[in-house]
Amino acid sequence: MKKPTWMLVSLWVLQGPAALAEDPELKACQRLKNSMDSYETKRRSGGSAAQMDRWKRARQEKKDEYDQRRCRQYRGQLK
């Protein structure tokens, strides 16, 4: 007996994101992106010049690691 196409597609849709979430590289890239976004938000909210410089350097370090890990390939999957 042949399963309906919609059933197979729905199974793939449900399992697809779960399989991607288990990828350790994807998880590492997501953590880096979250960290970069956090520093960017902090800088936008303001602070002393020294604090802003520390946040800028910290964000740049995360960006360098993001580039080193080649996280650009996961851009479409990052939240």
C-alpha cells in the first residue's frame, strides 16, 4: 500500500529541523550569532566609551570565530 505524498512530506518537514538542530556546528554557529547579537544590542542601548569599546572588541572576537568556523554556510538556518 502506497502512502500519500502529503504524509511523506509532512514527516520530512517534522524531522528536518530536528535533524539540523542536532548538528554541533550549527549549534556552535547559533551560539556565536546570539552572542554577536547580544553585544550589538548592548552597544545600541549605550554606555560609557570604555564599555562600548569592550563590547565592540568582544563582538569582533565572536565575529572572527564565526568566520573561522565558516558559519556563513548556515546563514539561512540561523535564527
